[in-house]
Amino acid sequence: MLSNKPDSILLGDLKKLVTTERRILSDVICHLEEVNRRKLYVELGYRSLVKYCVGELRYSESAAYRRIKTLKLSKSVPSLMGDIKRGAINLSQSTVAQKLFDGRKVDPKKQIEIIKEIKNKSAKKSEDIIREMLDLPKRKCFFSIEVKDKTLEKWNEVKARFAHLDLTDEALFNRIMDMAVSSVYALKRGNDLFSNKLSGFKSSNPRYISKNLRREVYDRAGNKCERCCGVYSLEIEHIKPVGVGGKAELENLMLLCKACNIRSAIKFYGLEKMKNYV
Ligand SMILES: [Zn+2]
């Protein structure tokens, strides 16, 4: 059973599976290329390779699109399949590359050079590199969310109240986000309305961490998880748990994100005891 596999075997097996997955992916693309060359999809009543991929192979439109773009790119860049097998190039990167090459008559030598440059990069970074190498305008980022009328009214009210600052929508939104982030830190650091206002307050709860101590932990950690540097869902953890005599002292406290905190609890208490928390 998977849940009985030791950690190292589980991690090793997953890596092997992903290697197999990549090999299969490159085999699938090679097969698609041959099906396309022979136009076999026509025999089966499909007007295009995309329609065949969706109708016959049950791929989603986007999964079919990514595979076909990759197939197209592999014709100009023969080393592409090897890169995919090794994990140096993934489908998102090959798709973004081919999308930018389409209709631009990019010399195959240049395409090979570009693919070499984007190896082991994220899809976003790859797009930036390709745009620069092809002398294209920089990538634009859009942020769009579907909202209710009430939310839009609220946003318009915020805009009206800050109108005197004469900010663009983006600048105003950034300001509001900065305010939100700093107020979250203020709350987490113990400055919230519910913290005990009495000076010298001593709690009998051994888990109690005073406002000042919380602030010291956050300052020492630079407001980041002390293990992975993440900034989301931060919690203060007792290095030696309170249950086994650990104290709420700076040396025994650590700022961790939720995932790192749960991982360290699993290491200490075991997966069985932590099963309700993971
Ligand atoms: Zn972390």
C-alpha cells in the first residue's frame, strides 16, 4: 500500500514515474507526428489533428493544443524530444515558443538557439527570453477577476475616496495591497485588538507567546518562513513542543509557513497522530 511506503522509497518511485511520464509524452508526440504525416485522422472522420486528439484520444482542447504546438516545434528543433525526455523543456515552454514563432518565419537556427537559452527556465521566464531574442514587445500581464455588482460598487467608492491622489488603477490597487499586507503582519505580530493590553501580563498557558516575543520572532525571521522563505500562512512553532516541556522562549520558537510547520509536526509526532491535520 502507498501509505506504508517509506519516505525515501515514495520520493524515489515518484521520480521514476515522472521520468517514465516524460518518456511516454515524447513517444506520444512522435506517434502524433506520424499519424499527422499519414493523415490517418481523415480516415476516422476528423477534419484536423486537434479534432482527432479531442474526439478520439479524449484530450482537452488545451492539452491537444500544447502537444500539437510541441510537435510542430520539434520539426525545426530536432533536439526538442530529448530535452522533453530529460525534463529540460516542458510542454508550456515549447507551446509558448511555437506560439511566438508562428507566422514570424523564424530561422530554424535561431529557433535552436532560443530553445537552448530557455532550458530549465519557467514558462514566464522563457517567454521573456524569447520575446527579447526575437525583438518583440515585452510580455503584458493582465489581472482580471469576475466580481459581483456590490464588489464593483465598493471598488468605485475606494477610487472616489482616493481620487485626490490621482493614481492609476494599478497604483491604487498596489497601495491597497501594501496596506493589507502590513496590517496582516501587524495582526500576526500581536498588535491586534484582542491582544492583552496589560503590561507585564503573565499567562498560565504554557503555549502563550507574548506580544513582544511574537514581534521578536517575526523580526528575527524577516517576516518569512525560516525553512523555505515562504511568506504565506506563517505560524510560530515551538521547536521543542510544549507537550514535552518546550518553553515559549525565543530560542525555542521558529517562524514557519503552514506546510513546513505540519511537516515538522509529522516528523516529531508521526503521520498517524497528525492525520487529522494533513
Ligand atoms: Zn516554509
